Amino acid sequence: MKDQFWPQTVDGLTLGAVYALIALGYTLVYGVLRLINFAHSEIFMIGVFASLFGLHAIGMETGDPAKTGGALVLTVLVMIVAGMAASGAAAVVMERVAYRPLRRRGAQRLAALITAIGISLFLQELFALRYGRNQLGFPRVLERHELFNFEGASVRTDKVLVVVAAVVLMVALDRFVATTRLGRGIRATAQDPGTAALMGVNIDRVVMLTFLLGGMLAGAGGALFGLFFESARYNIGFLPGIKAFTAAVLGGIGNIRGAFLGGLLLGLLENWGSTVLGGEWKDVFAFTVLVLVLMFRPTGILGESLSKARA
């Protein structure tokens, strides 16, 4: 068991980085609207497919040799940009078509929750009809070279890329929300929408921006997921999406840094737990964490409002 600790730690951080990017979308939307957007899982799924189609658009197919040098950088950028663009656009359309009419009518939160579940099922079936229910493979974008080995843990290029990209995106989001005019609008709306509107903040624009940012981060997570796991499927967003929600709750939903921390922690706990209990208990262990957090610390580790300056 001891010889598995460091390998599982490295793998847990890699998987946790993907959870963290998806969790940021949950925490942004909840911080502003107090809404759990369960269709966010499918926004992530769209990012996975879009990154695959981005590779096809530049002529890369399954079985092609991996890229190196400048071609590798360009290929990874194509994947991430395609995922972010498609998921961001899908999230904005979702907000404009589904959630905004409910908000303007003053509908109860239960109506929005049911709508989110309906959108989730609709998108899953739409992609199943269009692309089938079988798994689609990704081309091998980069060779998985071992950079170094620590206590039996293989630190490979793809794992480092996933974690570094996730950290960069989280820091960029954190700085955007904390220092820019649009970010201040997000924080003001999260604190008090009525007062923010009186101060000249365009609430509809802020909500749209929140969905856009959350969608783009989920799309980036989808691209990195495709890069690492090299697969796409119509329901591929379900488990990562639910686990990302768990990560957001664990870290403190509504808190950007908390959501990212929760993602990394969940990835670690999930992998460590599977080492002790067995791989078949991996998902059970993750959801047990959610139940325990809701029972004993429902505010999460860093449970403070997105409206605060440190969020």
C-alpha cells in the first residue's frame, strides 16, 4: 500500500485539476444566482467533443503520430480554445434561453433546478443520437514521456500539462474577479443584486458573463480530460460533473479558491481511498465525502461568499 501512495497522489492531482476547473463553473453560478446548474456536466461534455472536433479540423486523426515542438503547442491550444469556445457559447445560450426567462418571471429555484436536469438529459440524448452511444477515441496528441520518477510515481508530460494549465486558468479567473471592473460587477451582484442594479450594474450582462466564464472553464477541463483520457462519449460529463459539484461543496461553494482546492482534494481523496478500499469503491468514496461534508461542514473548507474580495 505504501508503494502506491505517491503514484496515486500524482494521479489524484491530475484528476483533481480537471474536477477543479469544472467546479469553478458551479461556484461562479451559485455565487451569483444561488443556483446549482446540474446541466454544467453537459457543458463539460461539449468541451470534450469540441476539442476532439478541433483536432479533426486541423487534420489529426486517431493513429496519427504525436506532435512535438511548436506543432504540439499549437495542437494543444487548438484543443483548449475549441473546448472553451464551444462550452462558453453553449453556456450562454443555456442561460439566455432557459434560465433568464425563469429569472425574469421570478420562478422558484426548484423550477430552475428541474430545468437544469431537463437540459442535462436533453443534451445527453442529443449527442447520443448524433454521435452514437459508443466511445470515441482521441488521437494521441503528445508522447507521454516521463519527466522524472519520485518514489515510484511517474511524473509525465501530460500530467504536468493538465495541472499547470488548470492552475494558470484558476489564477487568471481569480485575478479577473478580484481586480477588473467586470469582476467587481460579479462580486457586487453576488452580494446584493438589487443594490448592484441601483448602482448601475447590468445584472443580465453579469449573469451572462458568469455563465460564459463557467462554461469556458468547463470547456478547458473537457479539453484537458480528452488530452489525458483520450475518449469522448455522450454521457462522459455525468460522473466528472457530479464529482466537481462535490469538490465545489467540499471547498466551499461560492468561493473560487475553495472550489479549486476542493477539486484537488477530492482527486487526492478519491485515489487514496481506491488504494485502501479497491478501485471499485472509487466513486462510492467520492460521494461519501459529499455526504460527510454536508453533514458536518456544509459551508465547506473555505465557505465564504464569492462577493468577498478574497473570493
